[in-house]
Amino acid sequence: LAPEAVPTAGAEVVRVLFQQLRGVLSEAVACLSTSFKAAAVVRGAAKLMASTAIRKLILPNHVGILATTMLLEPCQAARDCLRNQFYRMLLSGKLPMKSAPLLLICVTDSHRPSAVVAMEQVSVLIRHYRQRCEDMQRKSGAKVMLSDPTAPLLFPEYILPDLLYVLAHYPNRDDLHPSYEPIQLVFYAYFEVVCNETDNISFFYKLLSTLKTHDDAFHPKNNATKLLCDIAHAVLYEDYGRPRPSSGGVFPGTVCVPKLFSPPRSTQAAEAATAQILRPQAFQH
């Protein structure tokens, strides 16, 4: 291919691949097939995501299809294979940190031993990101703060916006009303590791309150991300905010918001979003 043809060819590869994945996913859900067809396509998608040029062509709805496939694949061996592949690619750096939610959602696996392994892998991965961030700062001699523009590339705290977005498209999410227990479990698995020995509670409060004022950039009329901000805040406050009240002060800096979220239309819209409690009254933590 000529160099100028690569973006067009890449877009076509992504389109065809995810069209196939959508097809085999529909088949798997309809007949509970135990074939590895969906897993094979997901492995292909993961390899595409390792390419920086191709990764730019993968849209949020594509990531949603990947997440749905990983959660609904009926074959346990196939689910384990997918989880382990994403874990290895994340740990090696072949996939960026923003892809970590695809591993985090695996803690909800219905097969308890697999869910336990996923929890362990999440713990190892986030500790790896933390250590990598510290090593890079030590080598450069420059202190990077959570408010810095480069922070989303370094700090595991910035996995949260992408995690919110993936969970907003969690399969059969409305059926989880009112307590959304699998989603709570994912938040717990994340906060349990990322808040360990790190004073970042006030940062998370600021990040969640900021994200709640923003709309889903691809589905602006969908309030799912705002609802999940409320749920994540409840998990964070109950498990970490109350035991560590000294961390509950206002975060002094700004937070970085990814392009998955669009800014509020007006100050009034932001204030209305902040005041609105979307968590169900019957919600139990």
C-alpha cells in the first residue's frame, strides 16, 4: 500500500473486523454458542489496538462491543483466554493504560475462580502503572502533578474516565437497577488498589464531580455516565472517604477530561447536573 492509503485501509480493516465481531456476538447471545469465533475476532482487535495509527480509528462503540463480547462470551476458557491476552498486552505496554477497563470489567466474571484471578491481575497492573510513573519522574527529575496535561498518560487515577465510559455501555445495564452490583464490584476493585497508600480521595471527588457536569460526547442525551459518577462517588465515600476524612478536602488543582466527554452547554447546565441525584432511591451499597 502507498503511505497515503494506509489510513483508509486501516479504517476499512477496523470496520470489517468490528462488523464481524458484532455478528458473532449476536450469534453467541442467540444460541449460546461455545465456539471461539468471538474470542478469535477480539484477539485480532487487540492486536490492531497495539498499533498507534490504527488505535486512533477505534471508536468508543467499538470498545463497547469488545467489552460486551468479553462479558457475554459463554465459553469460560475463551473468556479466560481473552482476559489473559489483554492483561499481558497492558502489562507489556502494547496496549495503553486507557484500555485497562477491558481488564477491570473481568472482575465480574460469573466463574468465581476467574474473577479472583482478574482481581489479582488488576492489582498487579495498577501497581505496575504506579511504579512506572514514579520511575519516569525519578529519571527525568521532573515532578508531575495530577493536574498536569501529561498526567492522563502516567497516573492510574486517570483510568477512571475511560472506566466510566465502558461501564456506561455495560450489557443489560438497566437490568442491574437499583443497586448495580456488578458495576459496584468493578469500582471497588479499582479503588481498592489505586487508593492504597495514596492520598488521592479529594482528586477523585473533583474528577467525578467534573465528569458529572459533562455529557457523553457520542451520546449527549444519555445520562448513563452521570449515573455512574453518582455510584462511583458512593462507593468511594463509603469505603474510603469516611475512613479517611482528612482526604476529603477540596482538590486544589484542575482535572483533565478526555474527549469522550463534552463540556457543559452552560453554567446553568453544569449546576443542574451537579444538583441532580441520579442514583436510585433504593440503591444499596
